[in-house]
Amino acid sequence: MSSVSPLPIIPILLLALVVMRITGPWVGIPIPKGRYASIDGFRGYLAFFVFFHHSSIWYFFLRFHQWGFPPSRLFSHFGPTSVAFFFMITAFLFFSKLLDARNETINWVKLYTSRVFRILPLYLAAVFVLFLIVSILSGYALRESPIDIILQLFKWFAFIEPDINGIGGTRFIVAGVVWSLAFEWLFYSSLAFLALFLNIKTPVTTLAFAGVFLFLFAIVIHQYYPYLIFERLSPFLGGIAAAFAARNQKLRKLAASGGASILIFLLLAAVVLQFQSIYEILPLVCASVAFTGIACGNTLFGILSHKSSRFLGQVSYSIYLLHGILLFVTFRFILGFRIAGALSPGLHWGVIAICAIFLVILCSFTYYYIELPFINAAPRAASRMEIFLNDKKTGQSEAV
């Protein structure tokens, strides 16, 4: 078997779906009820494609000690193209909220509180595990000053990936996925300003709050993630376009057809087979059209709406954030770099198959015990925040 053979992909993915179908109901993971079932299922596959992307990178890293794209167009696309689709999903869902709010009002406190409670708890848990791993690698000894360690911790809190305690390549422990969260928060911060273009009344305090974070994340991205900034942001435009398209009933009906499913598969195949990168105009347009079909309700012959797919979609954030840690622990602590680097391609992908089983089980528990409690707590937290802000406004008015 070639080191970049696509043969292991389908069996490993099916294995993960089977395990997810068993683990999901057993752990108690709820299936969301909403109008975007196809997107819910799509998320899970995207996260798993990123897992495949980094699994392939690890094969070559273990042998040549260089972290970079694998010599395979398919495995190379699994990373940035999947992230591009994640950005489209974010833009589609939240710009759709803005479009819905043109006839109503939008609760900005609830929106931003839900984002904080959705993203930060698991991320902070991952950062804690990252620092624990670094402490083990450094023999529990401080190689840098405590102040430097604290500064490094705050940088990770700001979605920056510095080396920790003198351990080079720290970001590879989490497979370098943190950059995408900075881009996500940049988009969230822009929502208040995008609302103005839709003539949605937005409080000045919300604009000021969002403006501060928009400025901060713009600095973070410009300073630490300057590579192809505008190209990486461009998929958000595809998601916004899909939000407009999905409001057309005729287009939604057309997108649900079998012919549309074939077209989506062909467009995705064209992106992978004909282009080196998603960050070019033609592949981005093809991907955006394909995503628009999915956003309009196409389930790719029922694949995306299948229960196993939607269970996988529920734990997609955990898969995306934690798969790098699992791969690092497997190759560094369980097998050891020397043994892992001597594995044949077949044995390497056999190890990845075992990792896939543990990954979906682990992520089922992290979703249920870390993500879900905070998701459920977000509405209450938002209500308390609103009460606090209203009381503060009342107190200021009385003082005047």
C-alpha cells in the first residue's frame, strides 16, 4: 500500500460511523432538531477529513521531521478545504440570523454569550491538556521564567500558538488548528457591522464591544497568521452567498434533487482533482456552489442526514480540536517516535483506525460532559447578563 493511498479512508470512516452510532445514544448525545440537518451531518465529515489530513502529515513527519502538506492532492485538500467549508458554515448560519432579524430584532447579548459558551470551555480544556503534555516533555522543570510561561498561556487564550517552556513546535501537539478559531472570532466580531448594511438597528455599545474585538483579532491574525489572510477569509463570502440563496424556495426545491447531489459530488471532485489549493477563484467558486446545495437542504443521497452522520456532526468540534492531541500522544508516548516512524503504510493506517475508534469515543464524552453543559447554560447566562446590563443602565440614568 502506498503511503498516500486513499484506500484506508472509507473503511476507517465507516468504522468511526459505526462506533459513533453505538456510542452516541449510549452516552446520551442529543440529535438537534432544526432545518439544517444536512449541515449538521456535513460538519462531522469535515472534522474527520481534517483528522485524515493530519494523520497523513504525521506519517511523513515521523520519517523526515518536517511538518508540511503530504505529497497527495487528496490528503492535502482534506485540511484547508475542510476548514474553508467550516468557515462557510459559520458565515451561512450567522448571516442567516442577520437576514431573519431584518423583520425582528437580534439579541446581541444572547448571540455573543452563546459563542463564548460554545467555543471557550472545550478550548480551555484542550489548552490545559496541552500545558500538561508540555510539562511532561520538559521533565516538570521550568526552562523559561514564570512570567514567560504566563505570557505564553495568555497568548494561547488569545488563539495564538507560541512555543511553551522552550519546547519547540508546541503547536504541532494540537496539529496547528488554533489559527482557524482566530478567524472565526474575527467573523463573529464583524457581525454587528454587517448588521448595519442590512439596516438592522444595532446598539452603539454592541458596535463598540464588537469593534474592540474586531480590532484585536485583526492584529492577532495580521501578526501571527499572515499567510494568505484574504484567501483564508474568502470562504466566509461563500457562506454569506449561500445564506441569500437558501431563502429562495425554488432553489431549495431544485437543490434537494438527485441531480443536484450528483452535481455537488462532481464539483467537489473537480476541486480536489483539478486544483492544488482551495484558495483560488475557480475551486472556491466550485466549493461555494457545492456548499450552497448542501445549505439548501441537499443530503447527498441521505448520507448527511443519516443518524450516524448527525451524531458525528454533534461531536465535530471536539474531533477538530482534540484529534491532534490524540495523534501526538499515540506517536510520542504510546508507540514512541522510533517505532512509529518504522511502521509500514498499512500498519500506520491500522494505528490510525484504532485512533479513530478512541477519537469518537473520547469526543462523545467531551461533548457530553464539557460542551453540552455550557451550551445549555448559555441562555441562562445571557439572561443574567442582560439583567446586569439593564440594571447598570438604570443606575446610570438615576444618577444623572
